[in-house]
Amino acid sequence: NLRVEFDPDPRLTPGIEGRARFSVNSLGQRGDELPPGDSIRRILVVGGSTTENVYLDDSETWTHVLQSALGRASWNGSRFLQ
């Protein structure tokens, strides 16, 4: 349940500009709270700095981009359909 905002210096973090929201859910994972229920597919992504993406806004991390793409897709039991 951590919520922090960073304002990184673009001279020290090339390619990263503007304020960034960094959120950790109640399970200690970067991202949104997990929805209740067992019928929802969940993917746990683990790793180091490229998974944590400290200075990227919550909406800009690759894990959030993946979450959004999978949320728009539908699962037919064996693969995702776009």
C-alpha cells in the first residue's frame, strides 16, 4: 500500500520526463489491487529494475501495458484473441 510520486531529473534519467506515480498494492506488488474472485486469470511478473520501473509512471510500465492489452483481449481457453 505504498504511493509515492517522483519528479526525476531528465539529465540523470535520459528518456524519462515528468512526474511519475509509483504504486504498490497490499500484496507488495507494483500495480493495482487484484480484483476479488478466483475466476480471473492472474500473471505474476518478477524481476529486477526492468520489472519495477521505479521512475516510470504506473501507466507507463511495460507490465501495465501488458495488463491493458490482455484486458482488451479475450481468452478462448487456449489463447488470447484480439
